[in-house]
Amino acid sequence: MYFQRSIVINMKRGTSRLFI
């Protein structure tokens, strides 16, 4: 799914906290 991919990219970029 695209959502799971977005999470991985965000985690790699360090934008996970913005995603949450």
C-alpha cells in the first residue's frame, strides 16, 4: 500500500513525527 511506503520514507527522512 502507498500508506506503508509513506511511513517508511518518513521514518528514513525523520519526518515521522510530522506524520504522526
